[in-house]
Amino acid sequence: MCSKEWVIRQYDHEVQAGSVVKPLVGVMNDGPSDAAVVRPKLQSKRGLAVACGMNPRFGDLDPYWMAASAIDEAVRNVIAVGADPRRIAILDNFCWGNTDRPETLGTLVRAALACKDTAIAFGTPFISGKDSLNNEFSFADANGQKQTVAIPSSLLISALGQLDDVEHAVTMDLKQAGNVLLLVGPTVNELGGSHFAQVNGLDGGAVPRVDLELAPRIFAAVHEAIRQGLVRSSHDLSEGGLAAAVSEMAFAGGLGVSLNLQSLAKSSGLSDDAVLLFSESNSRFVLEVPATAQAAVESLCRSSDVPVVKLGEIASTNRVQIRGATGTLVIDSSLDELKQCWKQPLAWR
């Protein structure tokens, strides 16, 4: 969840000068892009969005939904920057342990079934992929006993999406105080395999699932809002849930936020602030829209029976303030303090 800026900057993002949206964006060029956008042909305005999705912790509890979630994340990442959901292709990279073991092979089969089901539902064909199986190492411990270490069952999904005009690409950094933040997509009590569960030492719980009928409608509604020029910034929700996504947008834009989760609590039927803030439910976006465009975006969503709720506004103050399900202030921290915590773990200099 921390900033990967140091690692990202080890690579050249300017080869052939075709990058439009880079891996890092925002006022200080340190905000994590949902996807990169490039112009393969500089004489054309058409672009290609590239992004990934991966969540191996979900696989410890349910490899089927881990795979479906990875596809959902990769697809929504390219949609967040403006890619057309009808023109997305995906690739898989399976990394697994010893498949001679029935229990390991079984998890691989479950993940492959999810790939089939989700790709068909989303209309996103697999155009390539690879596998790396039997990733484990055996050794003798201090007592001479054989020990085996295996990697977690993991699936990386890469998505390639098309933009007809890269000038319509959207980034994730907040743009202007006074604009409204909308949450699009369903929030469910799904803390299983989440970063919140890991940090707090919680086992089990419900792994985020993907509503294969609802998700494509969400993708279409978000894309249409972006296509119509109603969206100033867009960010998908993944690791860390809503709290992490909004904070990243604030870090990148250098602007504070003032949110109230009472409407979200009412619409979702949830009352636990931890769930509202940190559930990693799939198929969700935070959209920044001008106040004058709020009604139009909400109408777009509701016409397709897509959940949408107002979270709050972008503030001119340098603070992240969030009120929970009862209206009580549950987060009130300076942007600088939060950003320093976010950047410190991998701030290798």
C-alpha cells in the first residue's frame, strides 16, 4: 500500500516520447496512476492503456475470487484513465506451487475457472499469458528435518485498453477545491484477505467477490461519464479500500478532503466504520466531478441501476477529514503527516 515511487523511478518512462499518462502523476509527480497511457503512433491521438491487477492474499481464502478480483482490478484500472470497456484484452501470469499436490492443483483449477467465467462476463479475451508452476524450495533445518517453502498461489492479470483520443485521458490526482467526490459501485462487508485484516491480525472473513452482471454496467457508466467530459479525476478502489484510495488522490493533488460516510452507510446497510473505510469490495471507483456535473453523473449511474453515492468535497485545507456512519469524526489528519507515513517505507535514498 505504501508509495512505490523509488522503485518506479528506476525505469525510463519516456522511450520514444509516447507516454501520455505516466506511472506517477500529480502536482509533485508522485501519485500512483491506475494505468499508463501511451501513443504508439505519434501522428495519431489514439492511445493504449496498460495496467495490472493482483491480490494473492485473497487466494489464501478463495482462489476463485482471487482470480476474478485480479481481472476486475486490472480492467477497472484501464477504465479509470479513460479506456473503452468494450475494447479491453487481458493476459494472465499464473505463479503457483507444486501442482503434483492435489490441494495445490485444486486451487489452480479454481482460479482458471474464474478466469473463464470473468473474461466471458466482461467480454475481455485472453490474448496471451504464461505460467510458472512448482515454485518451491526444500531444505534441511537445524534438526535435519526436511522443510519446504512454497510461494502463495498468485495470479497477475495485465489489461490492455484502447482510447480513441488521449486528450480525454483522466488521471487520479485531485484537481480543484469545491469539486464533489462520488463513489460508484457497491460496498460490502468484505474484509477477508484485506490489508486491514493483515495489519490487525484478523483471520478469515469474506473475500471480495465480483458481481459479474453488475460490474460491466458499472464500467460502462464510468466510461460514459469520462467520455462526456464530466470527470476531473478517477481512481479505482483496491488495496486498503476507500480510505486508501481517497488518501492517494489527496496526496497526488496536494488537496485535502472532507467526507461524510453517513449516506454510504445508509445505502449499503453497513454501520461499521472499519468496513466502510477499508473493505476492498470490487468494481468501485471514486470520481471527482464539478458540483455542476454531479446530477448528470448520478443520473448516468442510476439509469443503469449502478450504485452511486456522494462522499463529500475536496477541501482547500491541508487535511483529510472523514466522518463515519454516525457522523462522528473518525479521521482528522494533516495531509503532510499521512503522506510522510505513506512514502517512508520505500523511501530508499
